[in-house]
Amino acid sequence: MYFIQGGFIIVHILRCRDLGFNDDFIVIDADPKKAKEKMIEHVKDKHKDEFEELSDFHKDEIISKVDYLLNRGCGCGVLKL
């Protein structure tokens, strides 16, 4: 768990499997921009052949899904604070 003095910080978690790839890779980072960069780098490196076969539309959909996953809440209400 990530702590800072006086409370918690929000940690962003992305799973490669959530993007449709059959992979157990997970990114955990407090900075959403770094989490996105790490996941996109992973997809373009480890799933290069699959990713390159996709249309531009579907590539954009995967990038959009990363943004969505980073900005959605888990339902606990913490992102609304």
C-alpha cells in the first residue's frame, strides 16, 4: 500500500488483460501519465505483432481504454474527493 504523511495517495493500476491481451502484465504507479506510458510501451513491445495488425481505429480504441481505466473509480468515491 502506498502511504504519504497524513494519509493515502491514489495508486493507478492497469492490467494488460483489461486491454484484451492474454497477458498477466500489470502496471502500478501513482502517476497516471507514467502508468499510461509504461502500459503503451509494454503493448508495443510485447504485443507488437498483434498491435500492428490492428486498424488505426482499434489502436486508438486501446489507447482510449487506457485513459478510461486510469480515470474511472472503483466505486469507493475516492476519485471524487
